[in-house]
Amino acid sequence: MSARLPLVPAEAEQLRFRDPERARALAAGLERVTRAIGRSPGSPVSVMHVCGSHEQAIAKFGLRAVFPRELDVIMGPGCPVCITDLPEVDEAVALARQGVRIATYGDMLRVPGTMQSLADAQAEGARIEVVYSVAQAVDRARASSEELVFFATGFETTAVATAAALVADPPPNFSVLSAHKYIPPVMEIVAEMPQTRIEGFLAAGHAATITGWGIFEEFVERHRLPVVVAGFEPLDILAGLLKLVELIHDERAEVVNAFPRCVTKEGNLRAQELLWRVFRPTGGRWRGIAHVPNGNLRLREEWAERDARQRFAIQVEELWNYAPPALSQECICGDIMAGIAAPADCRLFGRECVPDSPVGACMVSSEGTCKIWHQYGGHPDLRVSPEPKGVGA
Amino acid sequence: MCLGVPGRVVHVDGALATVDFWGVRRQVRLDTVDQPVVPGDYVLNHVGFAIRRIPPEDIVETLALYEQLLQESAAEDMMRADVEAEIAAGDVPPVPG
Amino acid sequence: MRVAPVVRSEARSISPLLAGRRIVVRGTVQGVGFRPWVARLARAEGVAGEARNAGDGVVIEAFAEPRILDGFLDRLAHPEPPAARVRAIDWEEIPVRLEGSFKIAITESLAAGISPRVSIPPDLATCPRCVEEIADPGNRRFGYPFTNCTDCGPRFTIALDLPYDRRTTTMAPFEMCPDCRREYENPLDRRFHAEPNACPRCGPRLKLIDAEGREKSPEQPLHAAARALEAGMIVAIHGIGGFHLACDATSSVAVARLRQRKRREEKPFAVMVRDLERARWVADLTLEEEELLLTVERPIVIARRAKEGALAPEVAPENPWVGLLLPYSPLHHLLFAELDRPLVMTSGNLSGEPLACAEEEALDRLRDIADLFLVHDRAIATRCDDSVARFIGDGPVLLRRSRGHVPRAIRLARPVATPVLGCGGELKNTFCIAFGDEAFLGPHIGDLESLATSEVYAEAVDRLERFLGVSPELTAHDLHPDYFTSHYARERGGPGGRLIAVQHHHAHVASALAEHGIDGPVLGLAWDGTGDGGDGTAWGGELLLASAAASERLATMRPLSLAGGEAAIHEPWRLAFAALDDAFDGAPPLADLQLFANLEARALVTVRRMIAAGVRSPRAHGVGRLFDAVGALLFAAPRARFEGQLAMRLEGTAVTGAPRPYPFELDRAARPWQIDWRPALRAIVADLALGVAAGTIAARFHDTLVAAGAAVVRAATAERGAMPVVLTGGCFQNALLANGLTAALAGHDVRMQRRVPPGDGGLALGQAWAASAIHRRTSAAAMAAGGA
């Protein structure tokens, strides 16, 4: 096997944005190492990333054209909007229909619930306000004495902000309906799924800014799968992937930080302290995955007053007298979220399901795989899409 | 929105900082950052909260991606749109100085 | 396994060098891989000859040197196939007929004069090797939902007649392809004489259809079914013993819709999970419960629901328990490979109706419940619900004895003089045919209140009679005149038939006697919800001094008035009221009790009047009713949606700790003695006023029942002498109660019902056993009276 490009921290620092030389070298290295692992395009090396921004960068910069055919880079459940499943959306919709003001991040507006999305409820007169930050929601609460519930979605990095807002003593009419999710537990689940055969993970750089890369050590021990933390520039991603396939080739189950300018081993301890002061992990449903133990973040008992679920009797049952529409049966968002299918595998992709009239959550959010693929020109992948996976495949 | 957005701190008032994002000024909360932040520092911002003080030696590197993105049109590019959203996460206050 | 001692014949061997023996092995030795194993054993030991199925069991003609045959006989007693059970081995010398090698013959018809016993094995859960094969892309049975072998697959549910052979099962229409035939005929193959043997080329096929019968996704029905389940739809699945209704157990919407359509308001749904690991997502399992889940009978195991587990709360509302099931057919395994989430797997019927088991029947009766139907063309000959079990004390207790156990017989300590049919009870019915020294309990029938279920009953009795080749003239039934089974017995009785009515609780105790092979007398604590006492009251809190033929009522629970009769059972606030009225001498302190806060004043007045006047207020002694009354009080629950709902909740809520019973009295002046619970009720009301936690009150209530039960047993022992104690009746499905009493009666010989349900599912065995004893006694008396 010929010389590889070693990735030492010093070199990582020298990555230049859109440096064609560098990009070519990295791509060549990626190809070389992947080939050395010795797979065929029919059963490629499979790695997963769990970040919408990673997928955006990959799609936008056409990186899949650069990846070797024997490497499959799959997006996993990394879109916080998309993995918010029906029960939680229904809770927000039910509350809204009960007359409670809801503040939410914009992307959540059009995510389908069992009967309605928040946008549908809004069209029928429910009061839903779009905010970019939980701090803005607190401000709105301050502006009147009416109850305001912040529908808190997003992963742990976003949950930090919600926690900080609560700790800073917001007005008494402000409460939180938490649909926050925690990523490391879902990696555990995906690592165990026989259909996915993931051999390594690319972790998101900015999330790791908060959690630190040390958080992956136990995971790596347990599952014997390497994890590389990577940034968002195309060169960062290429470099991260190269490191990952090297680890796979050498069968080294380790955590490597390829994003040292933003990520340290312990991470941001202050943010972590805020997070766990307010939230506790509990099991729950993610769209596409029936149960992720410890995958949901809920408010701790001490914050019961701020917990919309304790504060209100949420009447979800009224939303259930409803047969699932025929199209949604065809929607394979769940499989896409779990990384066992790609948007191109979906019958509805680009036809009945487009950003203007999305059928599933993956087409709603800017971090959803389907929307990303649709935006950046459909199927950027040059190879034939793999067979839908079934038993033993 | 996994992407945080960097900006330059212009003014600090307790836990609240006024941050300049390529000419646009916003308020960002500092409760969540683990180092002291002074005007002139750069912070990585996510949904209106600073998650990291960017070490001086990394600033140029960090800004590079965003500068490229900001040349795109937000209407057509998702990454650019996300960056805009992050910038908008701050309030719009009257800024001293 | 109990093996009768090997009977050695007196005849001497004909040839000094070689001997021949005709060996008859009885037990569960057909369809469990026994003959192929015998063939392998014979080859290994150097025995020549033949083995064939006969109605009785397996007949082996073996030829070899005598000492080799001795060794062969010894090995036969301990067969390797996991589902084989040898009950008895008899043999005799026969002339030597030298054969080149060991052969297994196609079944011959029954020899005249030998009465057939049912040796049809129960249905067996898919074995690990078949599971591997269906997951192996290189195997020709990859992805095939009807894969089976001699160690696993359907048996009882596909058997049409005796002896058990492909021609007499519902697999008869399927002509085996050359590959399958080769396996079937090769004694060394794992599929040798596996009667349901099949493969994708020649065997049954799966189809996904809608309520109109239109086929969906013909190439990938299973995949499409998995997709539909994921989308929250309800799919009816054609399984081994009947149809299941399945939906995503993590989806509140799907489960709520299923409840509404099936008209099952709150009774918990059973949940099937992919494997033990996924089971832990859903329940806090002990090691014993895990083992129970893995047994080849694959029962539904009742376990503690995991807090914040994967299940939607609608699966078991307000209920701390969950009934869990592991996959038992290749169809299930393949479904879970496509769909990694827990599934509700409940019986395919509208509440109160029998389990659907044929495609047309399912389409007809389930069209308004299921969105889609996953069906196949391997017919089900006998419907058979899943079994239900619980781990109590140091072993499992069968709460419902059905798939995996039926039609295995219970061995009786003594043969019955004449075949007898025990008709069973009204709820959770099974029937029982006792014949020779075996009692055959039929599959779970269910509640006989609906016409459809009662038709199923008659059909099921007919079938078992046909399998056994016997039609009992002696019929035992419950005392209750209005039970369906009492009507059935009377019609059946006819001329020449003999009917014996057996009191409900005596039958429970007799069931325990039969199960344990004890003659009696015993002290039987028979505690349940209700059972006709024959004296105008409903019994259920009894201590009986009993033998099979007779019982004496030594003690009972102080009764409650059931204001409005049946209504009191559905609206336990009435029971609570009656109990309080009694305990507080007509001045119950309702004002402070949450239970009565939202009741209509008029309803209260009516009930008060009914009780005072004794109008439409039959007296009930059942411990189950006490549970209802206390549960209604404690949880402020005016309604119960299903039998035992409040008792389950009480058991689930109770905290552990040192026993602290409430005060009670044992009135020994009364005949029979009476356990007076009034002091306990007063103490509970006081605790409620103090705000004592529900968990504590529930625990102390259990402790009180334990203390009372123990006290009355000890008093009876002091008066009548030491004898075994049996715990029977539906209340002993409650682990706290059962364990508590077993501990409190340490020093006594305490027996619980385990292999046979302690509830009404075990009643028929007791009826049959009691009737047989009564019949023997009266016949003997008649003979003595008539002179010999």
C-alpha cells in the first residue's frame, strides 16, 4: 500500500478554503485508502454523518462526485426538525388549537403531524410565532401576560440555549414544550442496526464544540467503530473522511479530532453544566426509529413549572380520529432518517414531494436530506443507487 | 442549523454582547460561553447564544467559509439561508458607540 | 417428563446371538423429530430394524444383540429432541427379522383394539437453526415465512386427524418439490418426516390484501406490511393459531385507533418484540422472566413495564404491567427484520368474539378493524390463542394454557373409571376430557357470553373427542344454572348420559388436587371474583376442607352486597359503597372520599336504598370483589373496564417492605367461619384521610389478605389436623398474594397451581376430576346397595 497523507493537527490548521491543490490531494488520498480496504461498489465502505450542515456542504460542493465509488457517505438522523416525530408535533398542534400562544423555530412550521402541521393550525387561527432564538421567545412572553409556550426543538447544542434562557429567570408566563434530542444515543442505535452496516461516524464540529470529543470514547470502545470530528468546509469534510477511512482500514477504533480550532476534548463545560441542570435524557421516539433510549431531553422535575407538559393538559386525542393519508404510506422519511434509504429511493421524491408541497419531514427542513438533495440539483451521486435494503441485504 | 456563525464582539454588557456580523449588528447572549469575552474577540454564535470564543489564531480560517457563503444568494442557497437565520437570532437593539 | 418404569418381558431371546424386540414408546413422540432421532441412535448403536408412527405412539422393531438392545432401550427413555416427551416404554420379544439398516416406515393405520391417545405435539416456536436459515441469503429458504423442521413449527393447529402425518394435516394439498421430498425421506436430515415441510417453490404463500380482497405488493407482501405498520396502520396477520391484529406499539395514534375499532377500552394489549434486547426497551425483566420468554411454548409473559420505555401509554393504560411475547414463527422473525419496533399483537377478534382463524372469517369479522390483511394458504385446523404466563415465587404459573401446551395431557395419579368431560366455566373457558390416566385440556376458548364463541366451543369439544376417539357419557359442569356450559351439558346429557354439577370453588380445589396428584383431604383456599355457591350467594373467598369427591365449607369472606348485580362489577364504586356502609354501620363517611366526589347524588341514593332493602343486591363473598372495592376507593376509580383491572393496579402499585397488615377479625362463632374485613376497611379510610401514599395502602391491603388467609388456615389446621394446603382461584394470579401466603404458611405443605391455570382456565380439570370421584363413589355405593 502506497503512502497515505497523515493528518496531524499542524496540517489540519493549514487547510485552505477551496484550495484546488489541496482538494485534489485529499480526494486522491481518499480514493487510495478506500481502494486499499478492498470493497466493491456493490458493497461499499459505509460511513455516516449526523449533521444537516455536513450534508448541505457535501451536496452543495458536489463532494459525492469526488468520493470513490466504494465509499458510501450516508446522512443519518441529523436533522433536528426531521426527527421530531408525530407525538411531539401533535402536542404542539394540540396546544395551539387549545388557544395557547406557541413560539417556534421557523423550520418546524410545516412539519406534518398526525392531522395538521403548525402551519395548518395557524391557517385556522391558532397563534404561532416564528422566532430565531429562544431569547426572542422570552421577549415576546415579556410583552404580554398571556401564556407563551416555546416549542423547543433541536439537538443538544440548541438545548443549551433553551437551558440558559430558563436559568436566566424568564417571566412567569413562559414555559417550554421540549422536543430536544440528544445525538450520541442515536449513534448507538444506528451502530446496532444490521441494515446499515455503518463502519465509522463523522461527528459534527459545532455540536462537539459543546460536548467535547471525549464523549465519543465510550461509544468507540463499545462498538469498535471509529469517530472523526470534522468541520464544515469541503476540505474539512474531505480531510475528516480520509482520516475515517484510514482508521477503518487499520481497524483502529478511535476518536480523532480533525477540527481542533473549534473542538477540545472536554468541550464547553459551562454550557454542559447549564444543559444538565435543566434537562435529563429519557427514552423516546424519533421519526424513523421506534425508540432511542436516552435520546430525548426533557425538563427535570425541578423545572416542572416551566414544563408545558405539566402546566397544561394537552388534548392530543382529538387529533387522532384520522386515517393516515394514502401518500404518507409511501413516504420513506423514516428509512432516510435511519440512513437505510436515500431520497433517490423514494417514489415521491421530486414528484409529489417537493419543497413547496412536502409530504414528509425530510423535505421540509433545510437540514433534511430530501430538501438538500432537491435544492442542489437532485441526485448528485454519480453511481447507481443501491437496492432498497431488506432482510439479510 | 448545526452551523454556528462567527462574529466580532463590539460591546459587552454583563451577559449580553453586541456582535458585528459583516456589518450587521446583533445581540448575543454570553451565558453559555466558557471563557471571558471582551470587545474585539470573535465568538461562534448559535441561535443567539455564544458557544465558543474563537482563539485569535483561528479567526481567519473560521471566517473564510462564511465569507464565501455570503457571496451566494440567500434565496437560492440553503447554507447561506441558514447563516442568515443564525445572524437574525440576535435582537436588534440601539447600539452605543 | 415422567417415564413409567420399563417393563421387561419374561420371554427369552430366540436366537442366542441376536434378539428382536417390539418396543412401543408412548408420549409426545410424533412430529417432534423422535423417529429420525431413533434412526440416528440405531445407526450409532448398530441396531437394525424399523420405526413407525402408530396412533398410540411410536412402534419400533429393533434387532441386535441383547445387551445392545438393553442399552438402546435405556437411551430411548431420554430423547434428545427438545419437544419429545416419553411417558411409557413397553416391549416384548419378537422373532428376529434381519434388516440391513434402520428404516422409518410411513405411518400405518391403527391396530384394532388399541385405543388411540392424542400424541399430536403442541405447536413449537421456530428453532434457532431455522431462524438462521431464513436470514441467510445463500439458503434456499431465505426469507421464507413457512420454514420449519422436526424441532419446530405448527403441529396441533394444522392437525385434522390422527395419526399425525402430512396427509392428515392442512399441508396435505401441498405437493412437495423434489428437494423437499428428499429432505423428508432422508432419516439423517433435519427435516425427515417434518410433516409441514415446505419451501418457496412448493409451499404456502404469503399475500397482502385489503378488506375487499385486493392484493397489494405481490412481490413483497411482508415488506409492504412492515411499511404499513410503520405508517401507523393496523394489519391483521394470519399466524399459527389464528389471526393477530398488529400495530406499532410506540405510536399512540395507532394504538388508540386499534382500541376504538376493537372496542376494547382499557384492557392491556400484548406486545411482541424482536428479541430479548428489544424486550428490555419495554419491560424491566428478571432473569427468570427472560428464560420464560425463550421457552419453546413462547407464552406471553406478564412483566413490569419499563418507565419511560418505548411503549405508547395506550398499550396498557394506568397499568404497571405489560404482556410480552417473542417471535414464534418465521413470519414474525422476518417481519421484525423489516421493522425494528415493538408491535401490539392482540387476538384477531372483536371483544367477546372468538379468534378468527380462516381468511374469509377474518375478512368478514375484522374488516372494520384492520386496514390490511397479511394472509396465507396454510389453513388453520384448530384455533389456538397464545398462552399467558407469569413468574411467581420460584417458578412459572400458567395464567392461560393454550398454544404450545395444548394438547399435552396432564398425567393423573389414578385413571378415571370412565371418560368424563369437564365443561369449564363461563369466563376464560377451557374444557377438559379425562380419559384413562390422562386429562386433556382444550385450548383457551374465552368468554362464552357471545353466540359465536359458544359455537366455537361445541366445535372444539367435538374435535378433541374425535382426536381421542372417545365421547364421554359423564359430563361435569358448574352449578350456575345460566352458564352456557350448563345449558350445553344438559343438552348433551340426554338419555344415558350422566350429569354431575360441581360447585365452582370445589372444582378449583379439585383442579389443584388433580394437578399435584394429591388425594386429599386438603385445605383449599379458593379465592376469586365470583362463582355460584349454590346457596343463592356468590362465593369466592373460601376455605374448603376438600377431597376430590366432596368438600366442606370451613370459612369464607364476609360478603359484600352487589347493588345492581352485574352493574356492581362494572361500577365498583357500588362495591366500595356497600363495603363502607357495612364497615361504618350505615353511616359511611363519603364526603371525604374522592371516589364519591363526582358521582351523581341520585345514583348514590338508589344504591343505598337497594342495599338497605336487599333488592337486586345479591351477596358476594369473592375476594376479587374486595379488591375491586378497595381499588375503587384508593384510585378514585368508579368504573372498571375489565375483570381484574383494579386488582392489577393494586398489585402494581404496592410498595415492598415488611408486612404490616391492617386489623381484621376471624369470627369462629359463625358457621362457616367468617373473615371480617371491616376493621381493615376502616383503617384504610383513616389512612386515606391522612394522605398515606397509595403504594403503602395497597401493600398493607395485600398484607391483610395474607394474614387473614394464614390465620384461617392455621385455625383450621388446629381443629382438623395438618394436611396439605392448596392455593387456587383467580386471585392467586397475583404474585404478591401468592408469595405472601406461601411465606406466611411456611411449615405447611403449600401447593400452588402452576401447570394448570389457577383461574377459571383450570376449572374444567377440577370438574372432571371431582365428577369422576363422585361417580366412582356413587357407583360403588349403588353396587353395594344393589348387592353384588
